[in-house]
Amino acid sequence: MLTNIWLRLHDAPLTIWPDETIGTESRIREEYLSAIRLADQGRITAFIELHRRLSLK
């Protein structure tokens, strides 16, 4: 949610999360958590790519 607030403030496309992200066994949820962990290490490419795939065009 905070990401979408930042994106809106900067006129960037919002991320739309598929319904399947709600469950704990979601592939996209796992990909998101992995991307966040990498971003915490300064490696943000996976997070940017995930956002790009799930963004409103």
C-alpha cells in the first residue's frame, strides 16, 4: 500500500496485485518477499521488475 501511495505521488503506474497474492501459498507473494529481501541488500532489480509486470499500463 505504501508503494502505491509513493507511486501515485510521483505520477507512476500503480501496482495491481492479483487475487492469488492473498494466500500464504501464493507464487507472487513468495516472489514479492524475495524481491523485498534482495532490496534490503541494495539489489532492487527484482522488485522493479515485479512492479513493472503488475503495473497498470
